[in-house]
Amino acid sequence: MPESFEHVPKTSACLWHKKHSVKFRKRFGKNKRKKEKTYICAHKRTRMKRIFLIGYMAAGKTTIGRILAKQTSLSFIDLDRYVEGRYHKTIGMIFEEKGEEGFRRLEQAMLHEVGMFENVLISTGGGTPCHFDNMDFMNEAGTTVYLKVSAEELANRLEMSKTLRPVLQGRSGAELKAFVIESLAAREAFYNRAAHVFDAEEITTAKDLIVERLLV
């Protein structure tokens, strides 16, 4: 299995997935969709690890995920980069072409795909847990970790960030902070369904706690 799936082309990802789908069919039969939940539950009883990092934009999911991947035997997947690699388009382009609803459908499909990989640490998008059955799926498929950061700190990080984020386009200063406060409040109910919640105001502290409590 590759160390990172951030820039895996569609063909490579499909080959890896096909290989492991064969193992799945041998164990549970040909109908993968009907047996997916059984597959997930069976693997949760093994030593296999599948960790989903969730949280608001700029909470540190990708940064912490990359650090943890280097310290463990887990492979790192940034879900946004995985989507971009599969469709050869930026998230912004997909939003522009398909709208948010279209993007969320693609995101859900890719989440279910990477959610079947083994020994992985997956950094999800800020809105991923808030749509469809995504939170239920992640809680069944592996261990969910919410990186909790205050709205004020998130607004500061986003103000300084050079990453282009479609939902924040044109917002800055007080307007950006107000948007973060409102949208974080709406998303918190989904985030709080995570199995574990870590204070991520300080990225290094959050990383150390995750290693101590989940990865030792």
C-alpha cells in the first residue's frame, strides 16, 4: 500500500481498490454493497486501524495527519486531494461546475472508497461529516477524531491561509469571523458525534495526545 494517496491517479487507486475488493468478495460474497457493513464490523475487531480526522477548515487536520503518518505505519489520505487526483480538477473547479450538491456527492463516493482501505489516517473536508450518512459511515468504518478549535482561532488561521476555499471566497476580517462563528455552530452537532474530541488550539499538543491515546 502506498504511503500516501494524496496524488494517486485514478488508475492506481482503482488497481489498489480492485485488489482488496477481490479479498472482500472471497470473504463475504459478490454483492459488496450489501455486505459493506459486515466487512467494516469484522475489520474493527482486528488490529487494523482506520482513523478519520474531522473538524472545521484550518483545524489542522492535514498538518496533524501528515505528522502522525510519519510517526506510525499508517498511510495518509487527504480526502480533498484524493478527490482532485481522481477527477483531475481542483475542488474549486468542481464546485463551479457541479455546485456544492454535486461536489458533496463526489465527496461521499470517495469517502466510501477510501473508507475501505486498511491502516490509513484520513483527513476529511470541513463539511464532510455534515452531509448524507457520512458521519454514520465513518463511525462504523473506523475511529473518528474531532480536532476542536475555537471560532476566533479558526478565523485567524483562515485569514492567514493561502489555501483557496470556495465557501470563503470574498470574505475577510469581521465578515469572515462572523461566517466562521455561524457555520461552526451549525456543524458542531455533527463534529461532536466523533468517538474522540481533542483540543487542537495547539497542534503539537493535539498530535501528542492522539499518539498517546489512540496509536500506542
